[in-house]
Amino acid sequence: MKKAYLNWSSGKDAAFALYKIQQEAELSITKLVTTVNSESNSVSMHNLDVQLLKQQAEHLGIELHLIKLPAGDVSMVDYNKIMKDAVTSLKNEGFRISVFGDIFLEDLKRYREEKLQEIGMKAVFPLWKLDTKELILDFIAKGFKAITICVNAKVLSKDFCGRIIDKDFVDSLPDGVDPCGENGEFHTFVFDGPIFSTPVSYIKGEVYKKIYSEGNENNTWDSKFYYCDLQSGMK
């Protein structure tokens, strides 16, 4: 099998991508790669404590590799340089394939492919173009367990944050919200499933609202999100 690393977000799409890769047995995922905020020591966007991220990796039996991003807003120029340096280092370790859990965002897929091609790497997308309703139901049926830890306040109310991903959750999503949250409607933390040796123990805290910069004058990006504070259940 060819050696590869997985871009690990801590959420359901990355977990199901790992499951698919392991089932197909053509690639060997030997490292999980995650970007984290160096100030908050949390997973970028998901706002998940790194301790829980480390527990996921332990229960998956795969080495974790952190790419630390500076505090505050990071420009695309700086982000691209940080990622290029990090991926070049991974290439020097013998990696040639980078796996992603993306499903249908064409621009994002093209961006990833182009940046990797610049340094002689290949991108693989095991979930690409799968029907997102069928995918999330398959995810649930396979025995995966996940909880929403971030929801976009523009499209989902506070009560959607901190909920377990099950059929009731999927059925309750408003019209226009992708069942997998592929448009950024919600993000998740996976704590159990067929790829885990044992469930990851966590404690569910309060749900809070966070407002980022209001965006540019045309308000072309979202700025308000609900987060569920998760803490490690390990003593």
C-alpha cells in the first residue's frame, strides 16, 4: 500500500474518509495532519481543544501531526507559505499522497490539487461527489458517533449545537442546509465508530455564541457561530 496522510479536522467527513480508505486498502494512512490555532491551542474553525484531538488519534492508533497557525487573522499569503513548508516537510518524510474529506466544493478541491501539485504531491478525495444525504445516513448506520461543536448562526439556531448526529438531527435540518454541512453550516467532533479502538471520553459544556469581524462592506462571509464547549473526560 502507498503511504499517505489524512487532513484530519476531528469531524465526520474526515473520519468517514479514513474509514473508506481503510476499507479499500490501497493507501496506508500513517499520519493525521491538523491545523491548530497557536494561541487558543484549538482546532482551527472547530474551536476544539487539542487534548481531545490527541485522544482521537490515540483511539485511532495513528500518529498526529500538528501545523500551528499564528494567532489572529492569517492572510492567504502567510497561510499558503506555512502550509507549503509543512507539506514539504511531510514530503521529505516520504509522503506523496494527501487525503481530504471534501465532498462537492469544486473551488476548494481545485485549490488543494494545485497547491499540492506545486510540490509534487497528489490529492485524494474518497468522498468526492457522493450524495450527502446518503453519505450521512451511511455514516450513522456504520456506527459512527459525532456531536455538533460549531454551527453557523446564519442558517441554524443555537439548539442545533451540541446535538448528536443521528437520523432525527438529519430530519430536523431546515431546507437548504446540506445534510453533511458541506457548505459550512455545521462542524462536528467524532468520538466513536468502527475505526476507533474505544470511544473518546468527553464532557459537554455550555453552548456559546462567538462573533468574528462583521466581514467586508458587502457582507460576503459569515461571522456569527455557536460553539459547544467540549472538555476531555479523561481524568
